Amino acid sequence: RRTKSKPISTDLFVWFAQFLGSTTMTVMDTLDVPAIEFSRTQRGRTMLIYDGYKYVENRQSNKNVFWRCSKYVKYACRATCVTSKSPSECPIRLAGNAV
């Protein structure tokens, strides 16, 4: 189950790899935490890959980017992820269980 936040720092992953100027970016932390990757879907949407689970950008606010499971439509997966745009806050929070 994925219900706890895992703090990861790196200025929100160099602001999504300069907002995905490259097609893929992997972010590794010095702690023993899973790698975070940003990529694009076949339809051009922003995708976050964390600990083997894929999330697609759902919406943005002034402070956060909200993601939902990439299998939301096909399998009704309710897993979500929130990344913070502020480097002073915990940059990633997970909720729900990914399929």
C-alpha cells in the first residue's frame, strides 16, 4: 500500500527537467529511495514514473502538480500523486494503491 510520503529533494527535479526539454529525466537521491522519471506519453502528456508506477499529469495549481495513475481509465485505478513546485516542501506525496 502506498499511503505515506517519501521526501525527496532536488528543486522539484530541476523543474521537471526544464519542463521536459529532454524526453526523459531520471532523478536519483542520495538516500535509498526509488528513482523518479519524467517522460511524455504517446499523446504528448507529461508522465511521472515513480517506483515503477506511472502517473499522468491531471492538473496544476499554484503550488502543486496533481497526477493520477496511468491506468485510471482502463482499470479505474484510484492511485494519485502530488508533487510540490516549492523546493522547501516535501516534493512528492502518494495516495491510494496503484494497479
